[in-house]
Amino acid sequence: MRWFAGICFFTLAISCASFGQVGTVPANWTGTWKLDVKQSTFGAVLVPWAPANLKVVSQTLRIQHTDNEIRLLGDTVISDDIGSRTTHDDIRLSLDATPTQVGPISLSFRRIGAFEFEIISTINVPDTNLGEVSRFVFSSDGSKLTETKIQTERAPVPAGTDKSKGGVIRTSKFILVFDKLAA
């Protein structure tokens, strides 16, 4: 469940490279963010082994950084047929664009600008071609964070082939709205 939470959380889910160069993390990215479930929209979870009725009840996201990495910590309460439970994620991503492995998930970070970044995720499981792009956009006043997450399931491709060459089977979109908590 930890790696599943990883793909659902951030993909929860970061290297701070802008045009291939390492940069500093803007101050407006750091802090603690609480998911506004009512303002958010949730698509279907495309991970094949995820429960069909999986729901996010609440989520808190903390973003920290050092000189060479960004760290995303999160606690997510989910519910399904089994009941309700909390998952915890602690993902550290290199600012030099080096991919990070979390179980069968490969995560990499791409800086877009001072107010946004992406986390690109792929699941590395045989006969599965599932990827996700999560774009994080910070409001200019620093009070809101919007994560637009698009999961794409593609036809499997032979080993060594670019997974993006597989035909699109289906996509799912999530728009998660977070409010920044006071320090």
C-alpha cells in the first residue's frame, strides 16, 4: 500500500531542474498544506490492483528542501470496503533530475517556474504501462496549492521500448486543492 499511496499521494507525486540546471526551491513551495476535499475533484484510480471504491478522506502535505533535494511528507486518510486507514509518505527527490525509486514506482521532478513544478511517475510492473504527471501550482499570494494529476494507462510495450509509445487505453484526472496552514 505504501507504493500505491506514493502514486496517489503525489505522486505525492521532485528534482528542481529548470532546463537541466539545478536551482533553489522557492520559499513559497515550503510549508504544510491541507487538502480541501470539497473543492477537489477525484478521478478513477487507474492502478489495476487498487480497490474500485477507494476514496481520499483527508490529506496533509508538507514540503521541505535542502540544497540538493526536495522532500514531500504526507499523511493521507483513505477509505474503501475494508475500512478507513492512514498512509504516510516520505519522498525525497533529487534536485539534479535523478529519478527516485519508491517500490515499483519511479519518480522524477521537473521545475516549471517559480510557481509550479511537476512530478512524473511510472509504475515498473510487468504487463502494466501506467504513468502519472502531477503538476503543482502555487497561488501568487502563497495561500493555495493546486495539484492537477493525470493518470494515463497505455498498452504495454516490449521491454526497452519507450513506454509513451504504447497506445492510450484510458486517462483519469484529479484536481486537488490545498490550503496552506499557518506555520
